[in-house]
Amino acid sequence: MTKITFIEFNGTERSVDAENGQSLMRSAVDNLVPGIDGDCGGACACATCHCYIEGPLAGKLPEIGEAERSMLEMVEGVTAASRLACQITVSGDLEGLVVRTPQSQH
Amino acid sequence: MSANVVIVGGGHAGGQAVASLRQGGFDGDITLVTAEQSLPYQRPPLSKAYLAGELPRERLLMRPSAFYEGAGVDVRLGIEVTGLDAGHRSLTLSDGGQLTYDHMILATGGRPRPLPCPGADHPAVHYLRTIADVDAMRPRFVPGACIVIVGAGYIGLEVAAVAIKHGLRPVVLEMAPMVLARVASPEVAGFFENVHRGAGVDLRTGVAVSAIEDRDGKAVVVSTAGDRIEADLVVAGVGLLPNVELAQAAGIDCDNGIVVDAFCRASASGVYAVGDCSNHPSRLYGRRLRLESVHNALEQAKTAAADICGKPLAYDQVPWFWSDQYELKLQTAGLSQGYDQVVIRGNMAMRSFAAFYLKDGRLLAVDAVNRPAEFTLAKRWIWDRKAPSPQQLGDDSIEAKALAV
């Protein structure tokens, strides 16, 4: 299990014990964290799991793939810190990761 | 006492309705009645990773059981609604129970169309709609087995791709002259036919099933071409019949689904219908639609919930779908029916292209294969009713996002 902290747009913080091997999106949904939708179930087909990840741990994330990059380009409020949570797999490397969620996923 | 909601059906739409009601501030009682023995789960993996045995059952759930407990939802698993009295707003259940509602969301979905041929009740014949369906076919879904797939729609083609990867020998029989006949152009259908044949699928178009016979427990599929194909497993994916019977018997308007308005309201007071079972108006296409897609189910559930929460928002979306076959990701936006022009962008041989469908110069839809940028952009162009010219659409030397609208 890896500790991940989700911070909502309104500043509410929630730390969860995320299961290693699951996607960040699944960890959020399964732990009832609001702000991440994952409408397509993690198929990189909807961009409703958009989140922002910064700081030193961001360097431990897998590189953005082409499909993820294309989906992100169309999302509102995209920044250099933007990722799709369904494309990130939780592992011990990400212990203490801080994930911010946008105001809206639509 | 605050109002209560009864949700009939625990698929994508039913599951989303629960979440959207609570997120929208609804604090009355919510009861979710589902005929399945499972909390709402994702259907797309059933014909992909779950069939392939790569995804444990628990990972299919849309939300964990803790969610429903925390949200104070009364979930009735394995219970069917056997009767509806719309005038008295009451329901009878298969366990003898009764429910009354202030608001009811019909999210009854659909059931697979049965094969219409003699012998369709052979034990080797399976459909693919539920977790139980896949669990039932799994013992016969083993390497070396001969599987006859009837219907080359999304389900049939996805099963064929998994079958090949899993070491089965699939024969696909499609009644129409081409695969994906209801949804794709000859160009795109031809592409998928080549991919499947190249992968080893014995694909036969223009062939239907006349009968299914038995030979020592194996099924013998008799085709209209006169072939007799012995099969360990027959999987039929020949369409979905909307579950409208409950509504119909209660006098609620139905016509290719339960008829609803832009707010998902059906013809009886307090009743909504969402997802695969609903027939709704499309502002974008100027006609009524019944869409079988995850996106439609989720968005209609959100629409119904918003109306119940007193914040109505008309349903207005570009339909979109996806299908994963082999390493190909097909993403479709819009509806192509009635097109008079197809523009191909990219390279079919490289398995990276988009087919744009236009009518009278207006972009209706796109089929994108491994082209997520074109898919996402086209979804916006269709919505805006403003797209690059056909010539630009076909010019792959310009980056998609640089195309002038």
C-alpha cells in the first residue's frame, strides 16, 4: 500500500492507502475521493480523470504516452503538471505523492 | 419527509445515478434494485480483459460497496421489478416486496437478442452482456477450442480478438456483406476485416446461421452457405433488445426504447428513463436516438439526477464509443448515418488513420484508429458544427491540432 494525498480544488485534503498495481484513478474512485471521475473505466478514452502532479515525486511517474498526451491537449485547464490518473500505476516509488484535482472534469 | 428515489437497474446508468444524486445534494432515500447478483460494474471489460482472464471480478465494480453504504443507499441485489403502477407510483418486486417512489429512474438496459434459428437453445450457445454470461462461457473458452462467433459487431469482433490471443480458433459469421455493418463505412469495415483475417480469424460475411444441431454434445452450426461448423462454443452478438416491458405494461410511452424528453423524463409523472433502454431527442442530429454506449448511460444518469435535484440541464452530447481489438484502439465520435462523403486521413496500412464522415459538407462523425488527437478534435468540431475543410481533413502532413476550422 502506498500513501497518496488528494487535494480538491477547494483545498480539502484526503490521504488514502492506495493499492500498489492499481491506477491512481481507481485509487481515487475506490476511496471515494471526489474530483476524479474516470467515466470510461480507465481506457484512456474520456479524460475525466485529469489531475495535477508536481514536486520531486512527479519525476517518478511513467512518461506520458501518445494517447494520454492527445487526450490531455483537449482538456480545459491543462498545465505542465497535468496527467490522466488512469495512466499512472501506484507503486512504492510514489509514497507521499500529492495529487491535485481540477474544479471540474467536464 | 423528503422525497425518495427508486432506481431500477444496476448497470452503468443505475450506478451513475446513485453517485450523481448524492453529489447533486439529494438527501432523501435511494433504493437501487438490480436483477444481477452484483453491484454496478463496468461492461466494456467483459468482452476484453475480463474474458481474457486478465482482470479479477472485484476490479470490475464501478464503485466499491463502501460507497453505497456511505451514501446510505438501499441496494437490492438479485431482485426484479415484476410490476409497475405508474398512477400510484408503486412497484412490486420478485421477492414479494413492494416499493413506492416519488421519483423513479428506469435504467433497465437491454438483453441480448436471441438467435432466431432452430437449436439456439443448445448449451454451447452463449451471449455476452453480463458477468454471469462470461463466467458461464469460460470453461469452454480455452486454447484449441473452436469458437463460432455469430455477428461481427463490436462484441463479436472483440471476442474474436481475445479468442485469437488466447489460442482459440474463431470462425465469425456475419449476416451483412461487411463487419460493423450498422456503424462503419466500407473503408473502415474493410480495414477491420483485413486485420482480423490477418490475425487468423476465419471471417465469413454474407453468411447467417440456419440452425444449430448437436453432435455428441458439441454444437454444429449450419450456415446459410451450407457449411456445417463444429463448435465447442458459440457466442452470439446479434444486437440488444431494450428492456421496455415493465414501462410498456404500465402504459408508459415506448418506441424503440422508453420515450423521454431532453431531461430524460418519461411520459408518466415522476418517471425517468436512462441508458440503453431510453429513446431520447438529439439536438445535434435533429432526430430521436437510442444509444447503446457507456457515455450515453452515464450522461443520461447525470441528467435525470440533475432534474431530480432541481437543477435541470438538457441532455446534449456528441455520442462517442470505443472498441479495443488487438493493439488497435478504435474511437468513434458522432453518428455517421446518412453520410455522402468519407475522407480518410492517415495510413491504413500503418494502422493509424481517421475516417471522417460528412453530409452536404458537414462533419457528422469520425472513426479514429490509433488517432486519439483526431478523435478528440473531431468531437469538438462536431459539437461546434465547424470543421476543417474535407481537403484539410485528408491532409496528414498538417498536424491535426493545427488544422484551421
